[in-house]
Amino acid sequence: MTGYVFLLLLMTTTLILGVGLVFLQRVKRMAEASKLPQRDEGSGDERKFLAENWNLVEKTALEHGMTPDELANVRRRVFG
């Protein structure tokens, strides 16, 4: 009986430590991601390409879950 209790305690402790390590790794990754430099607005060639193909860009963005507000922000950056 004591062996089963010890085994259960050992397994529980291992599970708690494993979950804690995964959580700490995610927190570390999120902290590193927040330190990354922000994306630039894009080169002139990229803006020109997006402007020329705006109908397709808009359709694709909406199909893939971009909100109209996010799309409006992108449009302001592309068209100035």
C-alpha cells in the first residue's frame, strides 16, 4: 500500500514539474517575442505591389480572418 502512495506522489510531482516547465518556456518565448523589433512599413516596391493588387489583397485578407479595422489600418499605411 505504501508503495502505491509513493508512486502516486512521485507521478503527481513529475506532472506538476512538467507543466510548470512548459508554462515557463511559454512565458520566456512571449517575453523574447515582445523584444523583437517592430516590422517596418515596407519598401516602396512592396507598397506599389500591394496598391496595384489591392482588390486581391483585400479579398484574401478578409477570407483569412483579418477584421475590417485591421484591413483599414493596412490600407492607410499602403496608400498613405
